[in-house]
Amino acid sequence: MATQTIKKILITQPRPETDKSPYFELARKYSVELEFQPFIRLEGIPAKEFRKQKIEIANYTAVIFTSRNAIDHFFRICEEMKISISQDTKYFCITEAVALYLQKFILYRKRKVFYGADGTNKSMFDVINKHKENEKFLYPCSENQQDNEIVSWLKANNCEFATPFMYRTISNDVKDLLTKTEYDIICFFTPSGVKSLFDNLPTYQQNGTRIGAFGSNTSRAVEEAGLTLDIKAPQPQAPSMVAALEQYLAANAKKK
């Protein structure tokens, strides 16, 4: 099969705020056109609605955060409900970047903020494992979008935990974008982004479009939707979506 020239790539995220983003370097290097369009938006669940979940935040001693969004909405709910968080609360984060984001809300102290070594669930579990005795965990997440691997691990390790829904994901209207333009590659970053594709185009056919996915849950969502996954990140040699795209474009250029 002849190698298809890659000209247009759709990144289903907001456009980077700085021109120094590695995405733009990639576009120049491989002469590809990048378009940025978020497929989803987040909406906070109001405190009034949150109360119906009957979760007493103050009764928990540790919080697991897998994103900055989760941090934003956790502290928003606490503020709306006038809940003061104990100084001794421990925070377990999926990456150092997520952990550092806590500085916006708390006095950042190493002995209560922990994160995994490489951004995987497994490395976060290794850290939680050392500190899990007598802790009660909160794992704030998007409505019905909790990471099942995390929930299964907490159950398997007999941890006391709750998964409060503090925000929900809404699909953006991207129908026009998808019907008017043909993309050679579409990159997804969340299972909700994949869902949004089918919310917009229920009969979507891949027809040779390459699909990229960041994160194991996103990869799973792509495959469960019956799509072929061509570009996967993070991988040992490709820690980011940019790195995975670079590898793919370089290999594609070689085939010509």
C-alpha cells in the first residue's frame, strides 16, 4: 500500500497558549498543518447537586488527583460548601505537574504531597501503598468517568474510599469541523473526546484516518469504539503525544 502523505492533523485540545509549544516545531519540521479544537468541555457540578451524593469530605484523610481539573473542582466544592480541609490531609497525584498545581490551593509540603515516578497508575499505587494504613481516600472525578483501574486497586487493597463526582464532561459541537475537513490524523486525549466524536457523528467511519490516543483509558475507548489505533502515547520512547506523532511522521517519511 502506498504511503499516504500526511498534511492535516487534528488535535482535540485547545490551541497551546505559547508559540514555543513543541507542536509548532513538529508542524514546521514535517510541513504539516495542525488544527486545535477541544471536543469536550467541563462543567462543575453545583454544591447543591453534590450534596445528594452524601459524601462528607471532611471525614476523609487523603485525596487522589489524576488531573488539574479534579483539583480545581475539589477546592471549588469545598469553598462553596464552606468545608475546611485539614492541614494533615495527604494528596496523591498521578504526575509531578498535577502535584505542583496544588500550590494554587494549599501550602505545598513534601510530607503530604506525593506523586508517582512516571505518570502511570502503577507508579502512583506504589506511592499510595507506602502510606495507605489508616487513610480514608477520596478520588474526585468526572461524572461516571472514574478510572476503573484506580477503583479496582483501592478495592483490592481494602482501602476505604469514595469517588465523588464534582464535574461532568459535555461534548462540544464539532460536527461542521468533521464534515467539512478531512484529517489524516486525529489525536484524542480522553475517553470523553472519543465519545464526543460519536455524539457528533454517530455513523463515523475511519476511512484511512489515523487515530492517536494519549493514555491507556483513551486507547481502550478508541478500540472499544471499533476504531483502529495507530499512534499510542505515552510509551517508553514517546512520553508525550508530540513525541509519538514525531515518531510516526518520521517513519512515514522514510517509507516514501
